Amino acid sequence: MDDKFDCIIVGGGIAGLSAALTLARSNMKFLLVERGEFSGAKNVSGGVLWGSRLADLVPDYWQEEAGFERYVRHRRLTFLDDQSAFSIDFKSDHFNEQPYKGLIVLRSKFDNWLAGKVEEAIAESSYPEDSFIATNILVDTIIMESGRAVGIRTGEEEFHADVVIIAEGVNNLLTRQVGLQDNYVPADYMATGVKEIIRFDQNVLEDRFQLDGNSGLTNEFIGFASDGVEGGGFLYTNKDSVSIGLVLNLKSMRENLSQDRKVYDILSHFKSHSAVKDMLRGGEVVEYSAHVVSTGDQRALPRELYTDGVLLAGESANLLLNSGKAIQGMDYAMESGILAAETVAEAKAKGDFSKNTLKEYRKKLDDSYVMKDLRNFQSAVQFLHSHEMFTSVPKVVNEFGRSFFTVDNKPTPKTPAMLKDAVSKHSSLWNMIKLGIKGARSL
């Protein structure tokens, strides 16, 4: 066996596995290295894989016992103040169409399932004995020769390849090592995700959240959820549990959290809200986790996503977007992994793995929805992170809701008067007009 691979992939998350599956089906010889015991073992995140790209990798995945928990049929956005919850609620049968447009996943389960699909593709490829998924391996460095990546070093061992796809996740040590990013990404552009998994009897869960079959609910929260820290909350229904948590800006946490208050205290505060507490009643906390994520600010992206012998995919390139409609990270990881692998296959056909060829990866990404949305919705990212969105706006919305939905034995004001009164109590008409114009333009 020739010890040199066509490609080495660092990271067995969604980006790395999507690249591996694409390479296997392109009859490429590759090595995927993952530092956990199995793909997903180190991944504590969970959430929604948006879009239908998975069907391109695993056709008819919904017909088998796949790695997802539920498909998204019901979406809800909730504004919270200290005593009320005002929700925008959407449920539609069009979400039942296959392939599904959103899958609720627990990453340890989903990534392991997807790794199984990679193993099946390897067995059917031209290199069933020469391509591998290798776990429990921590990559120390990318081996560089004359400014070009030629492999990886792990402990005392070296593995060589024509090209390396870095899909190591948001703690992008290797991205900096190869010179595509100078320093740590500033805290302004990063956040901490903190999450609990709360288990229920499946029948109780389905009755409480009005779930039918494999359908599921996603619920995002703005306001009381973050307790004065920039960020928001989420709840996703799994098969027999819910994932509930917060995504909080690191800089805002540093500026607003006192020494005796921890991230978990904010999560407890969020869970204490009457609307949230009602959802969680009777559940058992079975898991707690926290991890760093990007906020979707384009300024967090590396200076470039390729160089000689190297491509970046997924969160190693800080590819994530929260545009207000959804938090998109897993689908960006999948798309970038596929496009990176397609570029590697094209480079092999040319026999050229220099950046002159690998720059096609950037072109593919620029032409995809990933970079188009990242560019088009940057103003939405800034809008959602504005102070008013998690302070005065939820208060105005709920003040109006209390007036509008309360029926009492006294004259009822007209709706415009209710809205004007709500705005005057928590903000000003001019501020709300400016924010409304900004929101309309950005979203």
C-alpha cells in the first residue's frame, strides 16, 4: 500500500464527514482523523440541520432508522419580559414534504450515524482497504514544506497527503498554524452556547408540544432569556427529550457578568420564567454542556479559506449565520465539506494541489447560498445583536400583548393607543421607528 493519501481530513464532525463521503464516492484515497472515541463523541452541540442537502449525501435517509431526532414541522419565536411571553407561531403541513427542510439532531448520535455512511461508501469504493476513519487521534501540527501542506503530525507519527481539509471546528488552532488566521477571533464575534438535555416520557413530550409522529418543534427566545447579556434562548424537541439553552456573546458576558455569577446562573434564570418552566415541568436533566460558537459576523472569517495544499471547512472557517430566521451552522458545515471534497477531486484530476487550483473552492462557496447569505444578512447579524433587541423590544412587545389580550370591565383603548402606550413605557417612538426601519432593511 502507498502510504500517501490523496487527502487527509482533520475532524469527524459534519463538515469532515460530508467531505469524506464525497471523496469516497469520487474514488479518492483518504484518511479522516477524529480526536474522539467516535465521530460525535466530543461534539456536545445539538440543534437543527437546515435544508435538504443531506438527501444528496444519503438519498431517502428518512426511510431508514436515521440519525436525526425529529423533523421540523412547527416553528415559534418568543419574546419574553419578566412576566409574559408573546410568540409568533407557525405550523404547516408543507414541512412534512420529503426531503425535510429541517432536522432536529443530537450531534453525538447524528455524527456517528453519518460516519457509518462513510464506512459503507469506503467499502464500495476503489480503496476499501486504503481509506480510513481513524479515531482517538489528536493532530498536533500540519506538516508544511516550502509553504505547502503535505500531511499531518500526531505524536511521533506522520501521515502524508496531497491536500489537507481542516474541519477541526471553532477552536481553529490548525487554521492559525497554517497562516490563514493571525490570532484568536475577537470575543465580539464569538459566543458561548450552554445547553441542557431534559428527558420526558415520550408520550408526555408529544402531548405537551403537540407533536405527531416524527414531527418536532423549534422555539427561539428573545429577552428575559439572556438576563441582560447579549444573546437568546432556544428549545428543540428530540425523540424523548428537549434541548434547551442559551447562546451568549462572550464580550457581553465579560462586561455584564459579575464574579459570583456564572453562565449556568443565566440558564437557571431563563428556565425559571413561567412560560419556560411550564414547558419543562416533570422533565429530568440528563446532560449539561457548553461550547464556543461563532456569531455569524463576517469579520470572524479567516483571511482566506485555502492555501497551497489546504482547505478550510465548517466552523474552522467560522461559517455560521444567525439571521433571525434560523441559526445556520450545520448546513454550512455540510455544504462547505461537500464543496471542499469536490475541489480536491478536481485538483487530483489536474494533478495540481496548489492554491491556483484550490481557489476554485472559494469560488464554489461564493457561488453557493453559504457566502451569499453571509454577505446579504450581515446587517441582520448586527441588528439582532443590537442592545434594544434583547432589552426594550421584548418589553414593548409584551406590554402591548398584556393590553391587547386583557379584557376588563372598563373602556378598552384602540389598538394604536395600546401600542403607543407600550412604546412610551419602555422606549420612544423615534427609537422604535429607527429600529423598525433598520430591521426591515436587514431582514
